[in-house]
Amino acid sequence: MASRFWPTRDTDLAKRFNDELVGNLYQSEDGIIGQNVIIYRVAVYDTKTNMYGEAAGGKRWKNGVKFACLVDAEDFDWNTDEFGPDDQQNASFHILRQSLIDLSLVPEIGDVFEWNWAYFEINSINENQLIGGIQDNNWSVTCGTYRVRFSNLNIERIRSI
């Protein structure tokens, strides 16, 4: 739906700028910023549950999907207790909504991002960046995450040769 104050041609222009900066699926090279992440979705039907509805023996994951987005990571928070040192980190993943539509992908709470040799589990999703205040111009999806240990995930790493 076109608006008097934010016409469709302006939306197309903003999308072209974002594709050049962040990158998109149809370019062979990354964008100028070039932050790629991999998202892993929970394979609900392959994960066995106990009588409380919790994952018994660990979650099972679908194959990861790689795409470009912007990452805003906080500093590490170090905690030392009787079990030794532990590092914690929160990060926000800002994804262009059109990229998710092109991939037919809907991130959900509990999915995991792989970025910067670490894994981040989604604990909040925010989708309220409206361009021109118009609901049809919902521009991005922001996923709030926290860092999780690789040993807790049961994800196989893909080796590159």
C-alpha cells in the first residue's frame, strides 16, 4: 500500500541501499558490512520429550541456513565461581524482513544463531520497525539472544575443506 509520505519508490530505494550494505541472497559477494550468520531451527518432530514436555537427551536441529544480518554484541561478562570461569554475552541480531521472506524463514524463540565462533539462543523477538508508520512497511526483525555453550546443543559442525 502506497502512502502519501512514504511512496513505494522510496521503499525500493531503501531496500537497494540495505542490500548493498548488508548483503542479500542474490549477490555472489557479501555486502559492505559482510556479517553472515547461520540459524539452526529446532526439529520438533525429531526431538524426544519426557513426560514434562522437556527435551530428553537433547534437542535435534534442522540444517543451518546462512544469511546476512547486522549483529550488535555486548561485551563479555565474566563470572568465576567454584566451577571455574564462565563467560556470558548477549547479542541482538537485526535481520531485514525481506530476507526472511525470501528464505521462507520465521525465527522463533529457542532457535540458535551461529556467529563469531559462538552460539546464541533466541529469547526475544521484536518486529516493530515501521517505515513511515505504515504496517505494510515492517522493515526488520530483531532477535535478542544470549550465548550458550556448544556442548549443550548437539549441533554438528560442518567442516570446510
